[in-house]
Amino acid sequence: MINQPDQIIGSSPAFLDLMDKVSRAAPLDRPMLVVGERGTGKEMIAARLHFLSRRWNQVFQKMNCAALTPTLLESELFGYEPGAFTGARNRRAGRFEAAHDGSLFLDEIGTMAMQAQEKLLRVIEYGEFERVGGTDTVEVNVRVIGATNIDLPAAADAGNFRHDLLDRLAFDVITVPPLRERPEDIGLLANHFGMAMAHELEWLTFPGFSDMATDQMMSHDWPGNIRELKNVVERAVYCAWDGEAPVCNLVFDPFDSPYRPGNYAGQTDMSSSKPVRDDTSLSQKPGHPSKPTDLKAEMREHEHQLLLTALEANRYNQRAAAKWLNISYDQLRHALKKHQLIGS
């Protein structure tokens, strides 16, 4: 039985343009690159390229290049011969042999090591390679579809990606638009994910979302794109407990809690594996108060003043103020409500 790709949903102009380009590129037996931010559905686009091609009834192999070390990546892609390395007792076919006459999707292709890039270039160019530890040439007929969320031309200019491989992969580049550029699709996707979650929870019906929840979704920037939207919707539906009233409580940051551990500074003492700290006595710090103070009140006042300053500096444009403070729009709205600077 042939696995079919997941359903791709959308009606926005950006989405329809994307689907049109995919439909025109799919029948062409050429390497393709799918580029886009995290969570935009690059794997689903790659699957559509395969299943709309003449290879649709052949295997569609998938592999994440970032998940393996350079040595393991090469063995996984091209296979190995007995004795190629410790523990290699039998010959093993790689992903290219498994994908013969079909398509091979290489996710995070920008992380691929240079040695593997050289062999990949040869496969794309001539359709042949040698297994790790072997000398026999293996011939395959595979369509390569790569995906990345990094700027490959810039990576090539920096010496981290081969220019000649980039030239071969980029017969054409399909750039997947982020969700913030597809506002017409947010409601469609949210209802799709909501109905699926309601079915999983065995609700009789899915009541949809409240106007407030819909407004919140439409005003959110969605840095995690469709994957983030799916998480937010499913989290809200399962927390609603029943399907009698429209879903209204959205949690965009599940880590947002008064009990969240302190920020990770990323600085450690390598000899002791303990966080590095400044051992200077607090009493020696300049500006240290000479009498006890209410820390919480001081922090509230400081945060209140920062919010006012940000609003004034950005002419009370809340989105601009959020960027000015390096926080999300929703975090700014929450802080403004907490300090009673806007209505609830």
C-alpha cells in the first residue's frame, strides 16, 4: 500500500501560488529545493512533489541530515560494506538504494558534512556512488528533494556548502511562505486542527473558537508557523474539557508560569560543572541600598516604567513596542493588562 501525503490546507493567495508552483514542478524529473522557516510544512511540500510526479507509485524515502553525525550520515545515505568500520559485519544498503526509481527527501540538507556533499553531488550528476568501505559502483535512479530553513547561498559563500552542489540542487527553489503571510489560512487551519483534536477526545461536535480567541490567533506572529498553531489549538481544545462552548482560552507559551526555573545563562565553570557566579559581596556593589527594600514593588515599578517608555518611544504602536522590548505581542498585551495600562 502506498502512503499518501498529509492534507495541505489553505486558500490564501500566497498558498495558492505555492500550490500552483508545486503542481508545475512535480512532473519534472529534476532535483528540487524546498526552503522555508521552521514549521511551515516543507516535508509535506516535498511529499506533494513526489506524489504528483511519475514516481508516485514508487518509494518516498525521508531522512533528516541533522539527526546524524557526518560518519553515520554517509553510511545511512550510501550504505556500507562488511568491515567498513567496527561492527560492520554485513553489507547494508543505504537510503539511495532503498529509494531507487523513487524520491529521496533530505531534510536539513544545509547541515550535511562536506564529504557527504561531494558524494551527493556525484549521485545527482551521474546516478552512481560507492558504499562506505567499498569500491564497486552502485547505479541508482533517484529524484533528490532537499529542504532547509537556512540561507544556502550565504552558507555556500561562507564555505559551509558546496556551490556546485547548490547549483545542481537548485534547478528550482520552492519557498514556502510563513503563516504570518497567509492570514486567510489561520482560521481554516485552526478549525481543521480543532476538529481533529475534538474527534480524538470523542466530542460529539466541535464548537469552534470564541471571537476573542480568533482575534488572538489573527494578531499572533506565529514564529513557529503551522506547527506552533497546531500545538496552540490542540492545547486549547484539550484544556476546554468539553465541546459545549466555543474554545476561548489559548496558551501561546506553555512555559509561561510563575514557577518557571530561572533563565539558562549558558555559562558554566568547566572544572566544577556549576554555573559561574560573581562572588563579589552584594554590599560592595555600587548603588547597593543601605536599608531593606521591597524587591517586588521595585521590580513592578521598573517594569511599569519600561512599558510606558516603550509605548511613548513607539507612538503607542503596541506591535512596534513589543519589538522594541524584544518580546512577543501577546507578552506585551499581558504585561499592559497586568499594569492596567489597557483594558482587559
